[in-house]
Amino acid sequence: MGGNTGSRFSDDVVIEASGLKRTFGEVVAVEGIDLAVTRGEVFGFLGPNGAGKSTTVRMLTTLLRPTGGTARIDGHDVQKSASAVRRIIGVALQDASIDPLMTGTELMRLQAVLHGISRSESRNRGSELLARVGLAGAAGRRVATYSGGMRRRLDLALSLVHEPSILFLDEPSAGLDPTSRVALWEEVRRLNSELGTTVFLTTQYLEEADELAGRIAIIDHGRLVREGSPADLKSTVGSPTLRVDVDPVFLESARHVLIGFGPERPAREGRCAIGLDGGAGRVAEVVRALDDAGVTVSHLELDLPSLDDVFADATGRRLEGAEK
Amino acid sequence: MTCLPTQPAAASRGPKSESTTVNAGAATGLRLAGVQTLALTRRSVVSEWRQLGNVIPGIVFPLLLAAVYTHQFTRVILLPGFPVVDSFLDFVLPASLVQSVSFGATEAGTELARDIENGFFDRLRASPCMRLPLLLGRLGGAVVVATAKGVLIIAIFLLFGTKIAGGLAAAVVLVAAAVLLVIAIGGLGQVLAILTGSQEAVNATFPLVFTSIFMSSAFFPTNLMSGWFREVAEANPVTWIIDPVRRLILEGWSWSDVGQALAVPLVISVVTVAMAVIALNRKLSSS
């Protein structure tokens, strides 16, 4: 699934943007973005606040007119065939846009009717979805009494009422506590793996992008700065850091062995560190070489590059709101 | 990184999704618009019901005013030129009715502004909901509430001895005229909601609506007014609605009065709702 970028113009590309641009007066919010998301993918759109994530989602979901470029959802142009696009997408926007005076059940029915689903079917589907997101008990309560996490889950259920094949989630877990966040991730994974739903999610949380997305695009100041699977992106940052603790008497011989596997990196006293060329797969080789040299290792750790390193490498800054 | 398996069940979901699309496709545009309008109307009625506190002053205040005026104006009705009535209560019924429905007439606008402010409008827009039902659904709620208020106000007046010379049919025209007036004011509120996206901006029009009732023939016949006030009252569309409605109550059924009572608010409604549609189309095509 991840890294399937070769099929940009194949039939399997369901979200496609070419030179997508949006300006607000003088301000350029999104500057010529190219995207290709294939069917069944979970695509993460990662960037700090104000990077242009929501603006891009609003253009892809027909809510905002692009000032340049084109976007197609499952072959339908977002401007020329907006209503066709709206029928096949599910949208859960940032700032859970839910009427607080209505109950969960009422909102589910309303959303279903707007999608042309019959009343009897909407009743079944509504209660089924509410149960799935764990809101069966709160279905008859007004949304005003829901917690932030419950609103997010209702938001997700609402966006699924017409069984969309493509789901847009704008900052799905913003403001959620860790437990609710993990529950939401589980549901997104389930939708993707069981129903094959293509998911386009924006996030400013590195962990979320890392956990959920098969492929990630990093956006900063309205431009895409990196794109690829999390593993590929991390590997572009450089080799992981291998740290080895040894008895001081072995330090020199350990260093001698280790520099054969990559450039030496700064380390505290009594420890030897290198950038391990070839990545984690070579750890066993290193251990064997140390053993052959008669070095006794007391501790060994390998730090993989994080998405934050990727972001820093691409932009020169650390990502705001980074949790990891 | 979790590597997610891809769509094993995607194919099995096909038929269900297809039936949904067929349902939507089979319904004609008009039918779908009707269904969507009804669903959104139901929603706005439910919202109104759950904010009943907002509706009650619009019933109590006009009734209170009618009671006070009826008590105070026992001799006013004897003035030469004043319509022949048994009690001021008979005279003031159209005023109370219009006043009652004008409370909350801007609701269709403020509620729309609320939807825009809290982002619910975007949720509706991202669904296949057509544009007209977005507006009509909110007006629908106001219409249902205005009808209920109209029936209630008339019932209370009848209870206190008012007689409607034009009969039941005239009472229906009364409610219909009041409802059309609500659509007219609501349409204007929606224009403001779309242009500003702010509940406060829409609410700010209420004093204007309220004042325009006092500056009409609602509580006093224009033929007994004088000076600029009379000119303003005679040029006020509220007077054009209240006068024929009042004749239906006091004098009896007349097709020309029915025509005027309904045509005036109808024309204004068509204009303001059309303005709201244009404003919405402009906003959506420029955003």
C-alpha cells in the first residue's frame, strides 16, 4: 500500500491534484500542490498549523474553489462535478461542526436523508454506525452534552453514513485525550482494512501520521516538502544512530570495530556512537564483529530517525505540537 | 509503522453503495430537493422546540400589550373615524398576530448564521444537499413556528370574545399572511446571514422590524394620524398587510382584501428569498 506513487495517472488514483493553488488576497495558502492518492491508501497530510492542510482539504472536498490547478476525486473534477464528488466522499472537518441542539440519532438520520438514503434504511444504518463508534448509549442525548471525544466519534459516524469509498479527516484527533485518540485510530484502521476505505487525513501529530498513514506528504508554507512512506522518509534523513556502552578498557577496540560500520557520532563518556550505514538490519553484524574483537557490550541501543527529523531536515524547524 | 492491509472487503461493499447511488439518482432533482427541505425543516422545528424559551416571549408580549391597550383604549374606539368595533381587542388582533410572528421572524437568518459560524453549514455543503433546501429548510422551521403562534393567538383572542366577521376562511388568511410575512423577514435575515455569517448582525435587524410594526396602522388607524408619521405609516408595507386583514376581521370576507393581504407579503417574500438565493450562489461561487 505505502509508497505506491508509480500509478499517479492510473485508474487506481482516487485523489489527484495537479498544481492545486489557493490564495486569499495577497496570502498564498496553498501553492501548486501535486498529489496522487491510490485506492485503499491511508494518506497522511502532515504539517504545522497554518501550513495549508485545511485549505487543501476544503478544496478537495468542494468547499473551497481553487484559484489555480485542478483536483479530481475518483475521476470527478472538484469544481465541474462537485455534486458527484460529494456523493462519494465522507468529510469530517476540523472543529467538529455538529449542531449541539440535535441528538446523535437525529443527526445521523438527517445526514442519511441528505444523501438520498431511505428513512427506514437510514434508521438502521444510523444506529449501526453509532454503535460501532461506541455512542449507542448516548444516541438519544443532545450533542451539547457530549465530550470532545464523543463529538469526534459522532463526526466520524456522520461522515460514514453513505458508506463513502473516500474519507477526508481534517485533524481527526485534535484536542482528544490519549485514550480517545487511540480509539479513533483503531476505527480508522478498521475502516481501511475491512472496508477498503481510502483515507486522507491531515494532522499535526507526528505520532498520528506515523501510526496511521501508509504514505505521508509533509506540507509547509503551502508547499509539499517531502512525500513517501514514513520508513522511506526517515531513511532519507540518514542512518540510525547506534550507541554502544562498553567497559572503559574496551572503548578503543570497540571504536575501532564500530567505525567500520559508519561514521562516528558524538556520544557521552564511556559510550561509543556511530551512524549505522545500512540501517537496523546490520545490528547483528555489528554485535558479531564486537564479539569477534573480544569486546564485552554492556548496553546497546539504536535510535531510528523520526518524522520530526524528516520535518526538520525539510524545513529547518521542528514541528509544532510534536509529541514524539 | 503499521502496515495496513488493503481492502479485502471493498468488493463486498459494492452492491450497498450502488443501491445508495441508485436511490439518489432515481429521485428526481425536485423530489430530492423536497425531501431535503423537509428533513432540514424538521431539524429547524426541533431546534425551535428545544429553545422554547426563545418562542414564549413572542407569544406573551403581544398578548400582554393587547390586554393593556384594550383596557386603556376603551374611549379611543369612540373617536370619529375609528373603525366600528365592540372592543379595541377586535381592532388589535392583526397587530398582535404580526407582532407575535415578527418575534423570531429573523430566526431563519440567525439560525443560518449560527450554522455558518459553527461550521455545520459546511457539513451540509459537503453533502449532496442542494442549495435551495439549505435556505428553505431554515425558513420551513420559522413557518411552522409562525403557524403555531398564529393559531394560538387567534384562539386566545376568540376565547376573549373577538369575532372574525370573515369567518374561519378569514382566520386562515390571517395566519397565511402572517406566515408569508415571516418568510419575507426571514429571507432578509438570511441575506444578512450569508453576507456577514454573524448571528449578531442578523439579530441587529430585529429592532427595525419591531419599530416598523409600531410605525404602521397596527395600533391606530392611519386616517386618524397626522403629519410625517401618517405618511410613514401609509408607505409602510406592514400597513398594506394589516389593513386588509383587519377589514376581513371587522367587516367580513372580501376577495380584494384577501388578495391584498396575501399578495403584499408574497411579493416581498419572493424578492427577499430570491435575494438570499443570489447571495448564497455568489458566496459559494466566489469562495
